[in-house]
Amino acid sequence: MNGETQGPSPDSGTVSRALDNHPIARFITHTGASLLVAGILSTMTKKGGLKLAQKLQSSADGGSKFSTTLVNSIIDIRKHLDELQGVKRYIEGVNDPYERLVYEAGDDLTTGYSGVNSEMHRYSFTKRELDQAGRGIGAEPASVYTWKDDVQKRLIRAGRRLPFELPALYATQRGLTDPLFGQNEDRKKVKWYIS
């Protein structure tokens, strides 16, 4: 028999049982709770990362060879990602934002990267432009090249957010959504490591 006709599962969370016959409300509630908590945890993780970078920088300034190597490697990666994404970092009173991992700006820490506020890009290509793009890299029009460049920038921006968003989403799932909305214990457990 279908699980949906039997009523809520005994393993369901409180909210899941309350919204059993309202799948759209359950979806909206689940999504809203996940986004809210993940956003808060993401911000906390990011601030923690800035504090960790500050400690790493001060250790490098103190002469630690390991910390100095790590700081230089992180700065090199940051430069490369900035070049690919087309980012210009700016910090008040600093000529080269790549000298240090983090800078103090008042009471806050910053890397000089302010991110991009919600972007919305819409591209439409004419049949002629698509035909030109189909002939190879040398024949593609500027609009297709611009679109590819924008996709690259978006992917890099998303990759930069992963180190603090992924742990926040995991904590949100384990700490909030699973207890409130229940969890599927019947699903196959996945091993994410090689034994």
C-alpha cells in the first residue's frame, strides 16, 4: 500500500505530522526554515573563518614557516579566483589587498571582497549568433563570449561560498529540518569515504 494513504509516519517530526495533508504548506515551511537557519549559520561560519584567517595571519607574522606558506598559498588561490571572476578588492587605506589574508575595518574583519548583490542576467541570442557560435571558438560572437564569461564568474562565486554554506546546510538539516519534519530511515546509507 502507498505510504501517503496511510497517514503520517510514526517517525515524522512535529511539523510534518501537523502539515500531513498540506504538501505545499509543508514544502514552503521546510524551505523557509532551511533557508533561514542555513543563512544564519552560513554567516556565523564565514565570520569564524575570518577569525581563523586572522589567527593564521598573526602566526605567519610571528615567523611560523608553516603559517607563512599556508597564507601565501591561500593568497595565491584568492588572486587566481579573483582574476577568473573579474573581482577587484578594495580596502580603505590599503594599496595591495593581497598582502594579508584579512584586514581590520573598524570592529569587523574583511578581505576586501564585498560580493555581488543579487544579480539577474537575461541573455537572448539571435539565430545568426547561435549559428556563428556553432562554427567554433574563433567564430563566436561577442554576446556568446560575454555569456560564457558570466557563467564562469557565477560558478566561481558559488565555489567561494561552499566552504561556509555547505557546513551550514548540513547543520541545518541535522539540527532543524530532520527533527521537525522527520527523516527517512528507510533510505540507503551512502558511504562518502573509501574503505
